[in-house]
Amino acid sequence: MDFSEFLVWSQRSRLVTPRAYRLCETRIAQAYCAIRPVPEPSANPPEIHRCDLALLWCATRGIEATLSPTALACEGVRHALQIIFQSLARRRMTIALPADVYPVYWQLAAQARLPSIGFETFPSFQLSAILRLAAMSGASVALLPQPLKLHGRIWTEEEVDSACDWLHSAPDRRIILDGVYGFGSPLDSRTRRLIATDQVLFLDSLSKGWLHQRVFGIAMVPQSDLPIYSATFRSLIPDQPKLLLAHALLTKYRDFPNRILEDMATRRAEFLARAQQARIPTLPVAGGYLVAIQGSAPTLLAQHSLLAIPATAFGSRLRDWSIASVLPTPDTAS
């Protein structure tokens, strides 16, 4: 079942099994709405410039201030992808997209009329094979999450080696990294190494770590690609209320993502302990709020009274895997 079919099935299942252990919340802003930061409006707000926010974002993510000119402001990852995909389509490029992570990637590519080929990241993430498939299919661009969404981990050194080798073998190759599942934490050395290739676009926003969607985002592009993208991004009309909100979140609430990360870690550990006790097979997970379970969603509901999300809702073809979300329901957020 796809995501819309899952929503219908889950509503029906809640009526049939009202005491089921619900692990299917995916709207993080709604899950933590009780603690979502809402800055007090200022009587005399200063004028905020996008370049100021780019510097703040670099400081938050642990990136050298000298790279801030390559950090192009927008309203979020979707917004950035719309611009990037349109540019790729105009240049008649082909992109490789994960088929089992986020169906919106495919919707945006279709809207841009960008030729796309799919690959699977789950349950086993084989980056070398993914990049070989991309090359064989004529795709010079690949989009991937970093950290991995369904594995809850950053890439290994070997995976970074594979990516760097693939990029260095052709100067026109690019990897687009969706970084929202880093929850605003300083970038690790492996991600910084990828960015240093000058062939990686790193996308981020305030939607996960600060629970504010379509407010502020960054597309950090290669220095060599600035002539391609800078004019389009800088022609965007700035929304001063959104810039003020982003400034407040990145200054007054700079450490807020840690609160979410700590709560998710607690909830994740509690679920994994419960799953182990019930002998429910799960994939190892190091972070994030999603845990992969080997078993179909209907089977988990029937045998364990556990209401999880079928992997097919994320675009996977695997019907015998499900995804549990440890996000709280809004009334239980702490």
C-alpha cells in the first residue's frame, strides 16, 4: 500500500484494534507541537539578510564561514530541489533517485520533467552498486540522504570513499545530499569530506531540528556551480517575517534540536527493548526516529498489536518490511 492507502488502513485498524501500540506518526512538527519553539515577536525587529542567516547556519552546522557564499538561501529542501531539478532538466541531465525513501523526490522530478532512474537503499545500503547503476543508466547526478533516513546512520568511510571515487571519475557528476535528518547537528568529518570534493550539493532546512517547515533552508552548492545556481536563488523575494523567525531559531533556540534528539533516543531505546523482548526482528539503528522491522504491517498488527508503517508507503517494493516511528503522538510529547 502507498502512503494514502496506509492512512485509510491505519484509521480502520485503530477502530478494530483501539489498544494497538501506535508507531506510525511521521509529522515531526505535529508530534512535538507542545514544545515547538515560538519566538516572541519583537516590537522593533531588525532587518535580517539572507547572507546573515547563511553565516548563522554555517556556524550551527560547524562549517567554515569562508564557505557561506556557497550557502544559498531558500525556504527548505523541497524548494531547493525544485530549483535544482529545473536546472538539471534544462541542461538535459538524468538523476538517480532513491525509490524507497521519500516519494516527494519523484513528484518534484516529474514536475520538472527531469529524467530519473530509481535505486533501492533498503534494507541493505550498497552505495557502490547504486553509483554503478547510475553510471550505467546515464545518470550523472544522484540524490541521497545523509544521514540515511531508514538506517539512522551517517555513511561509513568506505561509502564516502566510493562516492568520492565516483565523483572524481567524471567532472560533471554530482551528488545531492538531503541533510535534514541530521537535525541541525554539526556536520561530521565524512560529510565535510564529501562537500570538499566541490561536486556535492548539501541541502538542509529548519523543518526537523526546529520543527518549522517552509521557513528557511540552505542549498550549499559547489563553488564551480555558483554561476549556475546563484542568480536563481538570489532572485527569490525574501520574506522578512520568515527571515526573522529563522534568525530567532538559529540564535535564541540554537540548541533546541538537542532536546528532540534526546527524547527520540529515549523513545527509540524503549521501543527496541520492547521489540527484542517480543522477538520482533529490527534493523540496527543509530539515530533518528524510524526503525525498520522485518514483517508486514498487517502481520505486526495481528501478532503483536503493533501499528507500524508498511515500507511500501515510502516507495519500497518490499511488502514484508515495515517502519516504526518512535515519534510521540502530540498529547504525549515531552
